[in-house]
Amino acid sequence: MGRYIIRRILWGIAMLFIVSAVVFFIFYVLPSADPAVLRAGRNAGPQQIAQIRHSLGLDKPIWQQYLIYVRQVFLHFDFGYSYQYNVPVRQLIFSRLPATIWLTVGAVIIWLALGLTVGIISAVRRRSIVDRASMTTSLAFISAPVFWLGLVSLYLFADDIGQFPIFPGQGSFASASTVFQKAGAMILPWCVLAAATSAVYARYMRASMIDTMGEDYIRTARAKGLPERTVIRRHAVRSAITPIVTLLGLDVGILLAGNAILTETVFNIPGVGRLLYNAINVSDLTTIQGITLFGAFFIVFFNLIVDIGYAYLDPRVRYT
Amino acid sequence: MRSRSRLLGVFLPGFLAVVSIGLAACGSSSKTTSGSGSSSGASSSSSSGSAVSAELAKFPAVVHAPAGAKKGGTLTVLANADVDYIDPGAAYYQPTYTVDLAVDSPLMGWPPADTAAPQPLLASGQPAVTDGGKTITFKIKPNIRYSPPLGGGPGWSKPVVAQDVKYAIERGLLPGVPNGYLTLYFADVQGLAAAQAAVKKDPKKAPNISGITTPDSSTIVFHLSKPSAIGLIDALSLPLSSPVPEGYAANFDSKTPSSTYGEHQIDVGPYYISNYSPGKQIVLLRNPNYTAGSDFRPAYLDKVVIQQGFSDTNSAVSKILTGSDMVNFDFSATGQSLKTAATQYPKQLSLSPGGGNRYIAFNTTKPPFNNINTRKAVIAAANRVALRDTRGGALAGGLATHFIPPGIPGFQQAGGVAGPSGSQYDFIQHPTGDLSLAESYMKKAGYSSGKCSGNCTITMVATNVPPGSDTAQVAKAQFAALGFNVQLHPVEQAVMYTKFCSVVANEPNVCPNVGWIKDFNDGQAMIDIPFNGATVTGSPTNNSNWPQLNDPTINTALNSAKYITNPAQRAAEYGKIDDMVVALAPAIPWIWDYNSNVASKDVAPVINQFNALTDLSFTSLK
Amino acid sequence: MSVSTTSDLELAEAEAGAAVELVAGGDIAARSPWELFVRRFREDKFALVSIGFLVLLVLVAIFAPVVCSLVGAPGPYKADTNALDLFGQPTGPSSAHLFGVDQLGRDVFSRVVYGARVSLLVAFVSTAITTVIGVFLGLFAGYYRGWVDTLVSRTVDAWLAIPYLLLAIGLASACSFGTGCVGGLVKPGVPVVIAVIALTSWTYPARIIRGQVLSLREKEFVDAARSLGASNRRIIVKELLPNLAAPIIVFVTTFVPTAILFEAALSFLGVGVQPPTPSWGQMISDASLNIQSQWWYMLFPGLALLFTVLAFNFVGDAMTDALNPRTRKS
């Protein structure tokens, strides 16, 4: 087991290198805006632009820039300065992470609670009205684009513009100071983000439960005379939940890497996703790189945690 | 969600973004209705009168603090994006000046109602201009002290001295403090070229500009090689000359690639920046070391919080209108929110001329628009009212007929609202378009049918967010009416400028989303760079003369106009040049923007006409 | 991911290509897998209705101009300035415009109808490309193992961390001009969207197919074929691919809705289909700023998206159930 972990960690580090190289490559092969000209402003002549380009290190050959960047990051944990905000990228990311973490954690709790419950009940009561209704509803939620759901929920419930204003509106998270206020500002975004995902989890859980409940050992457990409840809880769920755990690790890693961009944009939450989107729009390479690396790190980390947890949950799975 | 104004000019200092500077003086524009093609629009106003347009009169901007204004309270300012630079030496974006007007004290400053010329701020009086306009001497006020530093630390306890102003300007040459106008407006200061060479050798130390001298600690003298004193004095109202002590800042300025002074700055205005979270918020508090009454800023508010990230500007406007203690920062009310404000909350809306224009630029160096008659044809066919509708109709701005907007000296001289008169300007005299006139120009251009024939494919690069993208689509349809096959390529705004429109080698046939905002109220700041041939040859990768106009007569006129010291003569000359530019049909001017500012009902906003935005030092709560 | 085993009876059934079923009355009737599949599919009423809806949708998309003229709608590109009020703001549903107009005065009904073209085109083409790439790579990785497998699997892992938005925006601005990229194939708009979807999503089918191939290659029939001297290529084409048909079909039917939503999201963020081409995601994006007062041009495209994706999902679900031997139980 130990060897497995070490191999995974080594691979994780290798992946960080690869990912940053790919981002550099994309950035240079597919041209976007010119950060030196943006910094220099509209009155700047070519001399000034060249000077700024030189100070940003953009006039060096790509591979050299890549090596310098990699050395800074891995040896000094220095992610450079954002071209756009002129502050260290690390500081910028850390200032945005809390909002994304708030969003992710809350949404995860809701979608797990909702998704797993619905999935288990649907599986247990297969083909009943409950099953049909919940599966159809969850299908409906998966089928609506998350930003549309966000907009509709703002329209209906947010007190800036809503018809039935019960939740605070856009931008309320940024101005909230107490934990209570922050949570209040997050309820609508949590629900929106969790809606589609809980539907996915409900369906996976249902399918996984159905698979599991058809197993021989479940039949054996029932034959032993155990009450149905115990059969479900102790045997079926425990085994059915393993693919969900893998999915969860991946989803959390991806959200923290900035993929909640749509929800963050609709509700004006100052998180990592928005930061990445803004950075891409102004070709702020250092910020893009920084967020991508952080994101890759989260994905690797959570994947690892999940796979280790998987081994504990399912005794049949062993790693060499 | 994608915002109308989020990306507009976010990090392009000075590029025509959402807001602009302006003066509420004599600009009149007649009210036009959108859609119906009947009225000719530009008929009723006089070219010499000072009647304010109907729209501006209905929603006037308050430029004086009300009598009995109350001290205290916290104002919340909702912002779409961040300031361009928190470092005053690099700041160039109009909304950034909202912050800088409150925390910095350059030599000269702008009281909200004064736009003709700046007033002394750090300077103790008007400067002495001697030696035929080549030597300018300022005396600075004594006993001005610095605020506690942003980001904590020991700060600087010594009072402001003249050397601090000199260093503040010199540090603008560092590549880590990319100042956007030093080389432009300070070009004639002696020793500038040597200083630029010195900073190239050592980019970590601000060079000495020998033309700026400080004979004693309260006097600073500028020695110019040419008599361009007016331009320089105007430029000294920008935040660059707000004092920065070398002993405090040199350490921060030596960092590469950017100076870190901005995040550790010390301020001398009535407020100081006590907290800065990039992209999230800026907090201003009363400067404890500021002596009340030392300049014209009354400073009623105790605290200002600027909150960023409101990409949905429509709901931000509605939040301001229905909430309390809020104003807008860097976005105007446009479209739907403008309609709501105008119809439901008229007392909370104010319009000010923004001191900027927008135009659709032709690339005059390649076919088909290298032919002046083709250009005149397109301008004649253009429905400028429809273009203005994409920004909200008559409340969004005046219908442009030439390039200098209302409030800038030269506006009236160039023809005022109606624009230049005379039959040689007939193509610009039909705001909703005149197809038959257009066709006659096409025939003069050589298209015998009156519409394009042969190779009619043209390229157009526009922004991909509204309202710019909407304007581009309307423009495309108007070009198509004359038979052109338009290939429209919407891209990110930053890409549009830095990769296409501002790069001479890559410029498409048409750039529909360009325009210009003044740096300050002077003709030079408005039409020199955008229409001077020297811009194209001098900055081929950062070219703001999008039509690539390079006419020797105009170039000569512009190059000598900046040395005229008599204001009336100066205005007349720039007005004349404006009309000369219009005659060459390099672009379709279509709007002179208004800034529409909104405030909550318990705020008494004062709009500073310099940047047509709320002045934090004069605004109070009711 | 579950490690349960298939019961032997079912395995024999699937491999024998025939099924044994008890019919009321005691007769035993043989049914081919195809008949079984159709039978089980037919049981799901939702899926049948959805198929009907989708066929209708495809017809509407193909005959969009006819549909618009039937209803009297002016088409998706005509800007009707009379439908804009004094402030340049759009008006809602009226007799001239069934679903109202958008911010430039264009008829929303026509744009929703034409938008079906874009959504369906993007969905089908990007699904096809994604599936082909994914199946190809997954097959090779799973069958040949060794360094090919390591390379593909590690690439799949790393791929998740690349910000697809960067790729999308970069592609869009790089391929803006003249003939675009890849010899004119990739231009901003629909081609870039398809490219982005395919480039980011190939990892899903690759993973699935690889897993399937890993288990299939150990089965007896593969051994049998190999011992008969069949070449690798023959094994892949004749033995493996037919058995992969089921998971591939399942993947395709579940991915099409994802592709539609992906396109909508990209358009929403400004890097998708370019105006004036109507796309549902783009319309919602345009509408998003004014939902409180101009609800119509967010509601109708949103509902269109919702129903289309729902229909695909129902069909996909039914396919999955029908093709999965294990759900026959209980």
C-alpha cells in the first residue's frame, strides 16, 4: 500500500509539470491578447512596450520562460506576479479560494444528502411511483443548464430582482461579514450547484444499488434472516457507495480547480473560477498558470484520497 | 453571466471603456426617436447657443455639495471591475481617478464644477510661467503629511517636500510603474530622453530627469525645450505628480517585474486606501494626517467601500436605486436599467457628457476603403441613430457629427451639435442615412451600379460582448446594404486591440468598436493621437490611429496646434482640424457618450466633471 | 467500477446470441438480442414519447424556414426596429412576434427554431468525433496494454486539469481570420465549439472502452480466436468491436445531452457560437442581463434546451436499461 501511495504521489508531481507545460504551449500556439501592450497603455511607443515585455520576461524563448517558471514554482513556491493586478499570484489565489471552498463544501453536503437518499430509496422501491417521479425529476434537473437554473432562481427568489424575494441577491456574499450572513448568501448558489449534481449522484447511486442488490451475497444476507433495513444499510449501501466516492473525489477536485465558473458568474461570487475566466480574457498568463497548477494539485490530491479510501471501503480492492 | 460592461476596457488604460470624463457645458443635441426613419435629427440646435440638451437637462448632474451637507457615514460603491493600477504612478483608467481624486494630491486638481483648467491642489497657487512658456515654477503647500501606509508598516513621518513630487514623476519611467502618459505629455521636459536611456540600463532605479529641479524643499521647476506649458500643467493634474518620497518607495520600486509601491502606498489626500483586495474590494478611510481645509476638498464621508465583481450591471443599478448608501463606480446605467432609472427613479439618475466619442474606423490603407468616395458612401448610408440605440438611445449620448465631443474646447468651433456645414460635408448630415446619396458616392468611387461589385468581401473585428457586439452587428447590416460582404469576427476586447485593430500589420478593413476619451479638456488630448500620422509610424504595434490617417496637412496642423497658448485661438484651431478630419471621412462618428450615474435615495452625490463620475470628497449622505 | 461478477447463465445467453424465455402457456420462444432490446425499449413510455419529440425536432430544424413562414415569423436575422421601444429595449410576445424580440429586434420564435439546427449539429458531430477518438484510444490502450496503456491512461488523468476555457478562447481568437486553422476547418463559432467539446471529452469514452476491453480480452472467445491464429487486427475488429457496441451506444446516447449543454455553456461564456447565428445558449446569455423585465428571451430558449436534453436523456436511459442484461432481474 505504501509503495502504491508513493507511486501515485510521484505521478502527481509529474502531472503538475506536464499540465503547466501544456498550458504554456496552448498559450503560445494559440495567440490571444498581448499582456505587454495591455500594461503599456494606449500612448506607449514601441520602446516602452519592448521594455515592459523585457521586464515581464516575455521576450525570452518559450522553453526558457517555461524553465524559469518551473524553477520558481517548485523551488521557491513563487507563482509570479499577475500581469493584471500587479500582486503575487499566490496571494490572489488564496484570497479567492475561501469563496470557492464555501461554495463547494455547502454544495457537496447538499448533493450528497439529497442524491444518495433519493438514489437509495429509488433503488429499493424500484419501478414504484416514487422511483419514477424522482428519477424523472432528477433527469429534469440534469437537463437544465446550470446557468439557466441560476438565472431562473435569481429571478424567482433573489431580493435584488426576484418575484418572491427570500434570499439575498447577487454580490451578497462579497459584502457579507458574519458566518451567518455568508451562509445566507450562499443558500441559493448551493442549491443551484447541487441541483444538477445531486441528480447525477441519485442516478448513479440508484444504478449502483441495483447492481449491488442483485449480488449473491445480498441474497445470502437475506437468507440469513437479517432485517431488510440492515441488509440495505450494512451491506448494499456500503458496497454501492464505492463508485460514488470516486466520483466525489473527482468532482470536488474539479470544482476547487475553478469549474464552478458558471455558478460563480451568475451569483457574483469572487471565487477561483471567475478569476480564471477574467485572467483568460486578458491573457494574464501567470494567473492562468497559477490557477491551473493549483487545480491540478487539488485533482491529484483528492483522487489519491479517494482511491485510498476506496481500498478501505471495499476489501476486494487491493493495490500493489 | 456575461456582463455588458465587464470586459469593456477593463484593463486597457484609457481605451474607451464604459465611462468617460466630461463637462456639462454647452452641448445641445436634439431629441430623436429610435427606429422610424423619418426625422433628420440634427436640425434644431444652434451652433452657437449654450442650450443644454433635453436629456441632460432632465437629469442634471450636481456639481456642488448641497448647503448643510452632513459629515459622516459609509458609502458603498458598486464596481464591475477593478482599478487598472492601485499605484497612482501607473493609474490611467477613468474610474481609477475616482479613487485617486480622493486619496492623492497632484500639483493641480479638479474641483467638480471646474473643467476649463485645473486648480492648484498641492501647489499653493497657480504656477509662474516664464521664459516664453518654457519654464514653469510651482510652490507647494507646507506641512502636508502622509497617511498610514496600506499594508501596514512604519510609513513615512516626514512632511511632503518638492523632491517627493520630482521622484513621483521620475518613477513613472520605470518599467515596473508603466505610466501611460509620461512620454506623451512630458515629452518636452528637458533631460527626458537621457532619463529614458538611463532607466533602460538600470530598470530598478528611477532615473533623474534633469529638466525637473527643486531649488528648495517647497519649490519645483519644470524646464521645457518647447513652449508646451499648457499641456504640461494639465498633465500635472493627473495622479503621477502626487508626491512619493524616494526614501520610502525606492525599495518597492526596485522590484521587478512590477513595483510593489502600490500595495504599500502612502497617501496625502483627505482619504487613504486602508485595504485593497484585488478584484474584490477597496476601502478608503479618512486620512488622520490630513489637515481639513488645506485644499478645496470638504470630505464629508467617513468611509468608502468599493465592492467589485458586479458583472451584471443591470441588477447592480437596480440594487443602487432601491437600496441605501450606494453609488456606481465604473459602469453606466445602460439599456434596460437606464430605462428603469429614467422612468421610475428620475431623481436618482444624472447624466453628464462623458468627454468621449465612439466611431467605426475604416482602414484607409487597403481597398476598398482606401478610396475616399467609398468611405463617404458608407457614412452617408449609415443609420447612426440605430447605432446609438444599441447603447440605449437618446439617453445614452448625443448623436456625433464630428470627433470633438461637447465640453472640449473646439466643439462649438467644429460645428457643435449640427456638425460642419457646407455641401462638402453632405455625407455626415443625415443621421438616419440617405441611401441615394450613398449610391451617388459609390458611383463616384467607380461602382457604376451604386452598390459594390467585384471583390466585395471585407473583414471586421469586433468585441464579443454586448453592447459592442450588438453595435457591430447593426453596423454589419448597414455595410451589407451597400453590397459589401462583411466577415465579422468577434473576439475578446483585449485581443481585438492588441492583436488586430491596434496592430498595423493585422488591422482588418473595419474596426467598429473604437473610440477615444479625453485625458483632459483640451483639443490635443482628444484628436491628436487618434488622427496624427505620427502615431502610426511611431507605434505600429500599439496604434491608436485606427483609420491610419496620414495626411500631411493635418499632421502639420496638429504638430503646431499644441504650442498655441491663447485659449480662444487654440480652440478655434482644433475645431478647424476636427472638420478637416471629418472631410477626409476616415471613420463614422456615431455617439458622444453620456455617463449615467445612479445613486441611492439617501445619497447626495456630487459628480466631478473631470471624469464624469462621483467625487468621493464632495459626496455626502443625507 | 464495481467488481461483481455476472452470473453464468446470463453470460451464456449473451454469448450464444440467443435467449431463452419463458412465455405464458409454457412454450419456450427464442428471441434475438435485437428483438429483446426493442421489446424492453418499448416498455418505457417516456422514451417513446421522447423519440417522437426528437424526430419532430429534427424535422423542424431541417425545415426551419418552412416552419417560420407557416407561423408568419420574420426569420432569425431580420432586425425589426419597430419592435424596440423608445429606449431601444425589446418588447415581449405580441401578434407580430410570438415569442417577442431580442435586444436587436430579432424574432425570438424564429431564433429558437433555427437554434435547433446549431444545437443538434454541434451535438451530433461532436459526439461522433469524441466517440471515435475515445473508442480508438481506449481500444488500443486496453488491448495492447504496456506502454500504450500507460501513455493513454496517464494522459487521460492529466487532461482533466487543463482549463478547457483557455483552449476555447485561444482557438477562437487564433482561428479568426481568413481561412481559419487546420486548412479552414476550424473557424470561430460552430467548428471551434465542436473542437473544444471533442478535445476535452474524449477521455470519458476512452476510459469506459478501456475498462470494457480489459475485461473482454480475458474472455474465452478471444483466447479461442487467438489460438486459431487470428491477427490482432482481426481480433479487434471481429471479436471486440461487436461486443463493444452496447457500451458505445450507451455512451453516445448519454453524451449527446452533455454536448448540447456544453455548447450552451460555451456560448453563455462568450466563446461559443458567434452572433448572428442563433444558438440557445447564446440567447440565454444575451437575455441574462435583463431577466427581470425581459423574461421571454431567456425562458423560451431555456425551455427548448431543457426539453431537448430531457428527451435525449430519456432515450439514453431507456437504451441503457434495455442493453444492460442485469436490469432484467427483479
